[in-house]
Amino acid sequence: MKIALIQQHAGPSVERNIERGVAHFKQAVASGAELIVYPEVVFQRFFPQHKRQGSPYVPDAETIPGPLTDRFSRLAREAGVVTVLNLYEQEGDHRYDASPVIDADGSLLGVTRMLHIMDGPGFYEQDYYDPGDRGVQVYETAVGRLGVAICYDRHYPEVMRALGVGGADLVVVPQAGAVDEWPGGLFEAELQVAAMQNGFFTALANRVGEEDSLTFAGESFVTDPRGQVIARGPRGEDAIVLADLDFSLLADCPARRHFLKDRRPEIYPLK
């Protein structure tokens, strides 16, 4: 299965950002992609870099389904491609950092909402997002069993383990990661370890470009279920990062041969 990570920047025009994303979608399809993944809230400037009070922009949230998911559902259906977006979602009085998962027939399989909400310089996300209420989900898609861990959630081993126990073949990570945020290679190492310990591929799609107080790194990457990086995007520029995922490797990886079946959850309950 060929995956495409859409590593792109966000300018001030939301519509232009969406058009850029559509153009990248079509390029990825032309390259044979069967799954296309976008970074975190990439069709808008990264608004959580500013505290909400006094922010130069507070974007509108939208419903799911809504205009953006309808547009990409049509594209997914026409191309026969599974698609994972990320956007600022509104449901009633609540707002979420959300990733709708669209199957290859254009159907909306569900929505993963970020569970853990960061609050700190450059990432004042608690000013904008409610904690996700959908739990940890694994989707049966046309290309395999897919999990989503949005940005900050990837730092929680409980989330990655739950996705592994839930049978995910691949975990995708819509990301907003800044330059030098994770020195010494830890940006990749965290997901390399998660892949090896839990028996799935991982694929992180990152924003790129300079925005006010942050510069996003790009460097999107893919690991196999033994934790080896098999594709990596450039730093500091838009790119479509392609990788071929051989799911036959899953059955023989260490986690599926040993770690998961030898677990003893009765002696380490999580609280």
C-alpha cells in the first residue's frame, strides 16, 4: 500500500491553503497513493501559537460533516483513495482538534479527536480545544486497519498501546512540530519505539513554514513495524512524502510475535 504525507505550509488565505491541499492530493493520486494524510489544522494558520485573548486571528470552526469534509469526500470517492484530514471542529458549544477519516468510497468512517490538550508557549491549545471524547479508535478502511494519534497524543504510550491492542496496522499522526522542538532525533525515535513495541507502521505528517512565533519543521516520516524509518521528507519546504508499506511484515514483527501476546495487563492496571 502506498501512503502519501502532504507536508505543506499555511498562508493567510484559508481557501488558498485548501486549493494547495487539493493540488497536492491530485499529485499524490497521480503518484499512486492509496492513502493520503494531512498535517494538523494545515488549512489555517496555526492559531494556538497565540493565546486566545488578544489573538490576531481566531478562526471559525466547522462541523463534521461540513464543507471541507464534503469536498474531500468527493475527491476520495473519485480517486478511490483513503484520506485523513485534520481541522478545527465545532459540535454544539464544543471545539476540537479533529481528524475525520474518509474511506476510498468517500464515506466518512468516523472522527478522531485529540484527547490530551497542550498548554504552553507557542501551543496554547487549551484556549481553543476541548479534550476529545471519542476515545481511541481503529478504523477498518479499504487499505487496512488505521489508527490516528493527533500531535500531542503521540506522547502518551497509553494511546499508542491501545491502538496496537486494537489491531491497528498503521497509526498516522497529523502534526504541528516546530524546528528544534525535539533535538537529538527524539522527534522520530518516539514513533520508532511505538511502532516496534506495538506492531504497526507509523506515519507522521508535519506542517512546514514560518508563522509568527513558530517555524514548522516539515521532516515528515514513516516507520515500519520494526521501528526503522523508511521515508523522510525535507526540512523547511513543501513536499509529498511517499512510502510503500508492506503489511506482510506485520505478522513477523517483534510486537506481534511476542510483546502483545505476552502482556499481563492484570498486574499493571492503568489509572
